[in-house]
Amino acid sequence: MTLIAGFKRGRNVVIAQDAAFVNGATGRMEGIGSKSISIHGVPAVIGFTGAVPSAQGVAYFADRANRLLRHDCTLSDLLHAIPDIAGDAIACRLTIGAWDRKQREGRLFTYANRESLAVPGLRAGDLVEAEMLLGVSFEPAEVLGEGFDLALTDAQLVEIFEGQRQRLAPPADQAGAPCHSVGVLLTCLNIGRRGISERSIWRWDDRMGEPIKPTRGEAFDIRTHGHLLQRHNPAVRAPELVGA
């Protein structure tokens, strides 16, 4: 499974994501783009996790959000609409980070439309608030050690994504084969009182049309890796205008 991580930093909340879209049937990378949509009116970010998500899938959810949410939607409006945004056509787990204007702090929620994708202990259709959502296929303590702080540092976040990159995602169907699905770029979206800011911190040397090889990445440098920010799928990046 690919990875969307959500956690608190101070009064803000952070949604972290990679940028690789892998074809679950062929195991090859077929796109680069955001696995989340931003709703600036709240402000909030919704990250989408599936077995192997696609750019078309994220665009599908963005279209639903555009149709269901008003320009001036509130956090309450967003949470009420989450089951309809998720729908039932595409299996997904949603990781929602939002700023609560009344409580003056960031809040984190999870929702899944399939039992197989729900956080352990929750059922499909449960919208639940959480302190941390990692959605990894291993125990974080394997990488970070016991008793790690819930407010992850950048270095800890990198190790979690590197750990998940080593894992194989299940095949999309019986004809497919397990594949690596985390790659290209690790980006943090910070949701706070002043809105949403985006910061890329790590990158991997993955190539379009090829399977992801679980080699270790390196720190993101805007001077040499800035072209990766330009290659995000426009159909996926455009939904950042939702609620703006």
C-alpha cells in the first residue's frame, strides 16, 4: 500500500505524501502528482490512500469535492461531506488534516469506505479523529525505536517513507504482481491558522515507465530537483483551487 501520513506539529497538522503513481497491473510508474487535494476555504487537505492510487482516482475525488463543497465551506461542512466525497466507486482511505477556527488548532481525521483499508479497530464508514495516522505496513518502532514523539521530525518522516518504500504493495488484480509504490518526492503540507503551505524534503531517482526500485533517496534541493515540482500532473494539481 502507498503512504499518506498525518500528524500534529505544535498547533498545526501535517499531511505528508509521496508523488509516484504506479500501475498496479504492470508495476511500472505511470505518473507523478499529488495524492491529496487542498481546500483553502477551511483550510484543509484530504489525502487519498488505496492499494495503488492513480492520478485519475485523485482527480475523481477532487471533482466530487468541487461539486459537494461551497466556496465558503466550514470544517463542519467538510466533515459532513466526507462520506459523499469518498463515495463507493473507488476503494480508499482518507486522511484529513484541517484547521479548526473555533478551537484554534489543527485536527486530524480518518475515513475509509472499505473494511480492508480502515485503521485497525475501525469499520468502513467511521469518521474518527486521531493524533497520528501513518498507514504503514510495519510498526514505526521498527524504524524509529520505542517511544518516539508523535510530532515527527523531518528525519523520522524520511525513515518512515523509506521503510514503506521497501515494502511491496499488493497487486491491483489477479493478473498483476506485487510492486513498490512509494517514490519520486516526499512533500509535507502544513495546515495552520494562515492556511496551507507546501515543502518538499526528500526525493528518489525514479523513472517514468519503469518499476520503482527500492533504493534510498536523498535530501531535496530546489536548485537541482526543482523540475520535479513542475512535473506534477496538472489534472491533479488543479484541485488545489477547491474552496479558494
